[in-house]
Amino acid sequence: MKSESSFRIKPINFLLQLLEISLKFLPNLLREVLCFLSSFGIFCFKKLGCEIVDMSDEEDQGVGRVREPEGDEVLGIVLRKEGGGKYRVYCTDDRERICRIPGSKKRGIWVKRDSVVLVSPWDIQGDEKGDIVQSYSQAENEWLEDNGYLGEISEFL
């Protein structure tokens, strides 16, 4: 009885042979794709003369663009979930607000306890209620803290 691995090797070898044959007829794009695959150790294609690059050596580029508070928006930290899609958030203007995620953004924003969020206070009852506009990642949290946006609420982190 053959093992499962022997069944998997044959199609891969056939595919590699097919790619090697088609390499003569296709432009450099295929060569680049194969070099990219070989850099991840998927296979070694020595005839290409590809440089094997260790992806772990590359330094993290850090944070791209971080959305900063505009107008009346404030940053806040989620203290707890209140239920019913509402969260209690302590904001940088020293107010606790009951915040919700607007319907259009419910699937795009994931909020948990101690998350740093961007809050847009309501026009009516703005001191007590608001909308969560964005949730920040850990790298973005560090960037906000380093640039002084979090202020006194960084104690809660």
C-alpha cells in the first residue's frame, strides 16, 4: 500500500517539469514567480540561479498611515462591553462615553477590552454617547503613544 506522500509528490514533480519546459517560451515573469516560490523553500530551482532570501531577516517596516483624530473626534480605551453592541469607553477628554459601532462599520471593526479606539461624539448627548469610528492595532497603539496622542489614558493600557 502506498503512503499518501507518494501520491502528492508525483503531481508536484510533473508540475515542476511542465514549468521548466514552459520557461523557455514564457517571458521573465515566470522566472520571477519561480524565484519567489523558491525563496520560501517550496522547491529549489537551481537552473534559474535564484537568490534565496530569508524573509525573517527583513526588518518590520512598522506602521503605515495611522488615522489621527480630526475635528471633534477623540481617542479612547474600551473599558468593558455593555451588551447590545455598546461599549463603555474612557476618552482622552476625561469623559466616559457609551459608544456603539455604526451599522456600516460593524463587520469591519473588531473591538475587545483595552482596545484603543477613535470615538466620534454624538451631536446630541455628546458628553455621554458616541460612535466608534476605528479600532487600532498594537503597532498603531505604540505609534499613538510615542507621538503623545494618548496622553493620560495610556495608564489604562
